[in-house]
Amino acid sequence: MKYAAKKLVTMLITLLSISFLVYFAFDIIPGDAALAALGTDSTPERLEALREQLGLNRPFLERYFEWLANFVRGDFGVSYKYKMPVADMISSKLPITVMMALISFAMMVVVSLPLGVYTAMNSGRRIDRLIMVVNQIMMSVPHFFMGIVLTYIFGLVLKLFTPGGFVSYETDFWRFISYLIFPCIAIALPKIAMSVKLLRGSCIEEAAKDYVRTAYSKGNDTRGVLYKHVLRNAMIPVITLWGMTLADMLVGSIVIEQVFNIPGIGRILLTSISYRDYPVVEAVIVLIAAVVIVTNFCVDIIYQIADPRISVGGR
Amino acid sequence: MTKRRHKFSKVLFVSMLLTLTVALGGCAGDKEDGDSSRIAIGIPQDLSSLDPNIAEGSGTQEILFNIYEGLYKPDSDGNLIPAVASGYTMSDGGATYTFTLRDGIQFHNGNPVTVADVKYSIEKCAGLNGGDPLISAFSNIESVETPDDRSIVIRLKEPSTVFLAICATIEAAIVPADVADLETNPIGTGPYKFVSRSLQENVVLESFDDYWGEKAHIKNVTLKVIADSDAIVMNLEGGAVDMMARVSTAQAAALSDKFELLEGTMNLVQGMYLNNAVEPFDNELVRQALCYAVDKQEILDFVSEGKGTPVGSSMFPAFGKYYMEELNDVYATDVEKAKALLTEAGYPNGFSFTVKVPSNYQQHVDTAQVLAEQYKKIGVTANIELIEWESWLSDVYQNRDFEATVVGVDASTLTAGAMLSRFRSDAHNNFINYSNAEYDAEYEKALAAEAVGDDEAATVHYKECETILTLTAANVYIQDMCELVAINKKYAGYEFYPLYIQDLAKLYIVE
Amino acid sequence: MKKWKAYPVNFRIGAVITGIMLLLIVIGFFYTPYNPTAMDNSAKLAAPGLRHIMGCDNFGRDIFSRVLKGMGNTFLIALATVVIGVVCGTVVGAFTGYYGGWLDEVLMRVNDVVFAFPSILLALVFVSIFGTGKYNVVLALGIAFIPSFARIVRGEFIKYRDMDYVKSARLAGVSNLRIIFVHILPNTLTVMLSSVMIGFNNAVLAEAGMSYLGIGVQPPDASLGSMLSEAQTYLFSAPNYAVFPGLMIILMVLGFSLLADGIKER
């Protein structure tokens, strides 16, 4: 419990620092939203009036604390560009990106778990070598390039899906899911490769340990040994990787959304950056960072449950 | 051992199969044809606003053209035709305009358009109800009166012959006085009405059955945002969109024969705009040297397969009477001459400068790359810096913090002022810091002639302005770019306008 | 020197691939068959052939020449990123690990903050503040890489600081700085080496992602990532335009990760 409490405090401090840094960073950017909103027809007078109206002339700290207080309450401000609450903008797009991350994550777990164990059990055989070679190559392919290749092969040549034919989950949930399959494969493939490699390595390492031999000698049948001991211990580093991966996938979807023309949170972020729509950019970045931090926190806790050897001092 | 392996193979197989089934099962329902009365059109960016009076950017306005109308509107030849008004009369030498409201015209919500709505809209744009004018040219409006329920009388502070053209822009659209939030509930009088919108995803329109004029042919229109220009070809080929305006020649070349390619012009002046206030561009000789060094035809060949119209000043062909084709040849490519001019200007070994290019316009980026190659021949190094469009607006356009930039400058109305007023020394939008007393004087004369209704004299003076811009090499003028529209052969009826307009109502289905 | 055959297979394949890649990069610094920015109207989107072995891009520029230059750019960006990450990470990790205490606490919290920021996200923030360009990308990625190296080094230092040989050195009056840099640091090198290589790969992939989003190396200069993004439009008419830069990224990353594996296995 002490461990968890300590981690929790750390997490909150980290969250706070990030929100401050992000807010600060976007405050010192040259050029501002008043100008972006007015565009080529702006005059100095209209510009000044809009700055006043948007509150861009008030002191920095005052604005930060007000922003933070509202943020915690779920009020992320109003988009300069769309003149609508940022929370509304994000809430309709977040499910898309989260769904992508979750599907990719599920793909990774479902494929890499059996494949990792399978290759470990067949290590040295031809099938293992083959899988490991493919694996190694998959790890080296940038996921957006994989996305381009998948679009080309499955979208244009085999016509299994319509590139750009995204359908919102609000319109048709199953078509929405089916459109996400290929983008998710693009995100998941390198991660699958990574976790297969890690799981295989750690299974082999674990299986060679003394206690496994002891278990054999005690008359345990092989499958029991494998499940109970080897896999459980071998999973520990894999869980850490997965924890980091979930966050990676969320961020990876920013790029993949561009390849597959999916209007998710990444699209909102990129366009908002180019529009200098600060409230949106700040909210999205802090939100993504928060998800990453909270995920890491959960992983730490799970990790501790899975492996009680981690000391409370928690280096 | 074998048994165990078998089991794992099975798990593996089943999980793979599962993934595949989900994938394929989903894909089966992906194709959708049949309902012939719909079209999906790709747009390169989301609409900035649905309120026409405050909407910024040509990309938004060209779409809102279908939802809203002004008192007048442009047709595809650039003439102004009656819209919400059915006619007008001009009196007091252009200081008073009296519009007659069209009979039986309705808003999308079914309410009739009244003179009160018109008064409200014009006053909103002119800032007469407090606040700044939304349209700067409307600050000239003295008052808006409605003597009866069919007429609107607009009095101007100073006579103007171009007032009607401003009334025909989408910013001056007539909106209902009783609808507060056009942003989420856009109500206009155009041939299409708004149905729904999903940010950065799409805008859905439906034809308006009670439209006063020729009704739209296609019932359902979905405007789909394709933010990544690299994905345009895939979206078209894959069938996600049926039409896309302003595809690049490269994209056009990659399309199959399912698509028809229509060719028009973009109606803008693409050029390398030079900051006339910074060294070395404050030197006319240097600017002229840069003009001589450019081979416009080569740029067209590289960037757009030779398509496009070279221009020599800040005016493009669609302007008709103002356009001066002869200015194109003032700086025929002459590398030796350019070098000589540079030497004369004190730069025998050339110099280097930075050219800022908005990264979202691939054609400008490509043009800048060709320019940089051409300038190498005269020893001048052009370093390209790609910037976001919004940074371009603030750094280049507003703060004028740049040396050179490649962009296209377009016109919001077909009035000479729309292209030429910005080059007056004290113009607020004179982003190139052009300062030339002769030009200012000539422009004043044109305005004076316009004020007394002497259009011929005004035209002469405007042409003189264009000539001055060319001779002093204010900018390196390149071309009016060609516009390619890719449209699935199932559809036809696309019409080019001399302004930034996408007229969806004219599209129809072939069959 | 061990015999070549004594190294693991991974290591040998990795070494060969990396060797070829490095050779190409070095050649690219001094010589390219064509000027990588010279345009040729007659060779627009030319297919691979004898004159242009990888074909030409939409400006008629030789893709092979651009790939050579682009590899150099990508390599230098990745290298600079890793150097920033390793140098700063080592300093932070060494001091926090060796001294511990409040400095450790504070720096590790800062570390956590940066670590929580996915590198692409950090680079996006950087670019939106300072503008596009390879230097900003290098800086952003470099900073994003510091925490992971700092953690590794710190862990090693914690392991070594209480070892007997360190204690005796301290008793013998050797200064802390000398202990850190002369006595302990060399021992962390093996652990660092494979992390550096993995870090290098991440940098290559991150650069490619950034350039795909249109930030990073500016035209007419090329990097493998920016070439890929330019090539996407021509996927139908000239697939070779996308294939070669893509292949080079894959080979570069593959070579290094095999090497890193080999080092670990050894």
C-alpha cells in the first residue's frame, strides 16, 4: 500500500508539472490565436479587440490557474477556431482513437502470446527461425509505411476495404470497427513483433532456471509447469512492455490516422496545432500525457502484484 | 511434446482465424452503391465556420456558397445575378442602392425572407449594431432602411461602383434575424441546406426543395475532409469520394479512367512575393534580376505538366478588361541579363535568401523548389523554409517578417481593387511593403474616376498600376495556376467560376 | 580479436547490413551519381534503369542520389539525437545514481515528466513552438531520449556505487568526479552499447514519422522519411519512388537491431 501511495503522489506531481509546462510552452509561441481567427482580413484594431475578448492580455499565472481549475472540472475551454467547447470536440473523437488503441492492443495480446510461447517451445527449429526472421523485419518497418503498404495491397489491389471510407461509430458501429482493422494491424504489427521476441526470450530464460527443473523432478507434467511457473514469471517483462505499448499505440495512431484518413484525436491535434487553436492543443496533449502517466502507474501496480520482489523503496 | 505443440498450433490458428473473420466479415458491408442521388466530395480542410458573415478562408466560403446567398451572387462567367434580391437601382451617382426583395423566397427553416432579415444581415456585416464591421468595405454604409416590405435602401457614405460586387460575396450573405447560432444551426437561402457535421470528418448537405431558382439535381451531398493530400488518390480510387477539386497534376496522372479530369484556372496570381523593404530586395535591380532568371514555362512543365497561364503582374485573365497579357513578356528569361543586373546592383557573386512557403500547398512548395534550382544559375541561393499556413498568416502576412514567399494571391470580388489596393504604400494588407509614390497616385486617380462613374478612365489607371508593378518588379510573378477537378464519370455538370466557388447544385448524375 | 565465425549469426548479418549502409552513407557524403537536387524534365518519374538505377522522382531528380543524401541526413539526425540523449542522459544518470538524495529525487521527477511525453508528442510541441526544421526535430527527439538513458545509467551507478572497489577508491582519497567518470562509467558501457543502438533505431523511426507528418528536413533537401511522404502520391505511377527509401529505412533499422541483439547474446 505504501508503494502504491508513493507512486500515486509521484503521478499527481508529474501530471501537474506536465500541465504547467504545456501551458507555458504554448503561451510563449509567437503569433496568436486572435490572428489565426481573423486571417488575412485582420486589422490591428480588430486584432486587439479580439485579444481582449479572448483574455490573451491577462497575466500568465492567472490564466494558468484558471485554466487548470476548469480543466480538472472537465471544462477544457472553448476552441478559438470552432467556437465550441473543447470537451465536446474531444469527446466525440476520443472513442475513435481509444478504440484503435484497444483493438491494436487486443491484436497484440491475442497474436503475440501464443506466438511467443510457440516459438519459445520450438526454439532452434526451422519454424522458429522463420518466425523470428519475419519478426525482426516487422520491427524495422515504420508503422506509417506499413499503413501505406496495407492500403495499397488490401485497399486498392484486393479491394478488401475502401481507403478513406471511414464511417463513424455513431453511424454504424460494425462498419466503423471493420474500417479500423487495417489501421490497427499497421499499429499492432511492430508491437506484436516486439512482444513475441521478448516473450520468447524470457520464456526460454525462465525455462532454463533451476526451479523449473525442480518442478519436473517433483513429477509435474510439462504443461502444468509451463503454465504455472514459467509463463507467470516470463510474463513480467512482457507486461511492462505492454504497458508502455498501450501509450505508444495511442500516440502511434496520430500518424496512422493520417495515412488512413481517420478523423480521430490525432487529426484534431494536428489541425489544431496548425490553426494555433491553443485550448484544443493543450487539452489534447495534457490528456494524452495523462493517459500515458496513468497507464504507467497501473503497470507499476500490476507489476508489483505480479512480482512482489520489487522493493517498497521502488528504485 | 508433439501433443502439446499441436495444441498451441491450434490456439494460434484459431486466433489468427478469428482476426481474419472479423476483418473480412466487416469488409463485406463496406461497399455501398444503389442510391444514385448522392455524391461524396472531398475537401482539403474542414470548414472554419458555418456562419457566412464571419467565415474565413476561400476553402470555407466556396462551400458556403451552396448554403447561403447574398442579395446578388456571381454566375460562372463572373457576372452578378440577382439572388435574394430580384433587382436593384442605383441613384445619387452610386451613393444609394435600392434592392427589391425576391417574391416568395424562403429560408431553409421554411420561414419567408423579410426585409427585416436583410436589414439585420447588412447591418451585422457593416457593424451598425455595434462592434466592428465584419466586412471592411461595408464600413462605407451610412444606413439601411426598409421603406416597405419589398424594398431595402442602402445609403453609402461615399459613392461606390463596386458595392454590388461586395454584396455578392458570401460574407454578405442574408441570414435570418431570429436564428442566433448559425455556427451550429446554419440557415440560409441557397440550393442546399445543412444536415449535419462531424468535426474534421464531414459535412452533410441535402437539396432544398423550396429553393427559388433551379433546384439542385443531387439530393444528398457529403463533403468529406481529406486532410492528408497524399491520401487523395487513394480516396478517389477506392471510392470513398466521387469528386475532388484542385487535385495536383501528379494526382491527376495517377487516377484511372474512372475519372474525368476537368481543367480550369485557379484565378489567382502565383508568384514569389518579395519583401520590398528588406535587403537586397529593396533594390529594384535585384528584383528585376530575379525576374529575368526565372523560366516560367519550365516551372509549369515541372509542377503542372505545362498547364497554367503565365502572368506578368498582379492580375489574372478572368478579370477580362483589366488583364494585360503583354506584361507576361517583359522579363523573358535571360540569365546573362540577370547576372549583369546583379553585378550592377553590387552583388556580382549573388547572395542567399530564405523563401517561406506554406507547407499545405504542395504546388507552391514544388514551385519554390524549381525556383531555387533556377536561381542557382545566377549564383543566388534560395533556402526553402516550409511553414504552417497559420504561421504564414502571422509571420509573413501580418508581421511581414520574411524575405520572400511563394503563394497565390486571389480576389474576393472581381473588382480591380481586390487585386491592386494592397500595393498602396499605406494599405494595411500591403504585406510586401511595396512603396511607390507613382503607384499610389495612379491608384488614387483610378478611384477618383470610379467615383464619378467613369469606368473607362478607371480601367486605364488600373492598367497603369499593373504596368508599374511589372516594371519595378514588385514581385516575381509566375502564373495563374491551372485547376484540375477530378470527378467520377458517373457525375457531370461541374462548372468553373472565376472566383473561389464550388457550385454543387449544377452537378448531376449521368446515366 | 575473435574469429568472425565465433560471433552469433545475428551479429554477423547485422554487421554486414550495417557495414553496407554505412558505406553507402559515407559515399553519399562525397559522391552521388547525379546532383541530388538537379531537375530533369525529360526524366520525370523515370522507371529504374541503367541511367537511373532507382528511377527518378516527379522533378526528374535521381532517386538513388537522393536516397544516398537522404540516408546521410537520416543518419546524422538519428546520430545527433542519440548523442544528445546519451550525453545528457549519462550525466544525469551518473550524478543521480551516484549521489542519490534530493538531487536524485528532483531530477528523477523531471525525468518522469519528460518520459511521460511520447517522443512524437514532444516533437510536435517543439515544432509548433519553434517551427519546423531538422534542428528542432533533433533537439526535441534528443530531449525525449534523455530519460531512458538516464534511467539505465542511474541503475548501473546504483549497482556499482556500493561495490568494494569503489569504496576503497573513495577511502584512498580519489575524487568523486574521478570515480564517476574513470572508475564506474567504463563499466556501464556494455549495457549502454545495446541501448544506444536501440535508441538509434527509435530515432530513425521517429525521424521518419516526423518527416511523414511534414516536419523535419525541408525540401529540396531529402531524408528517407520526407522522401516516403513525397512518394505516397506516386504510389501507382512510380512505386519504386516509395519502395527504395522504405527499404533503406528497414535495412538501416534491421542492421542495427541485429547488431544490438548480437552484442546482448555475446
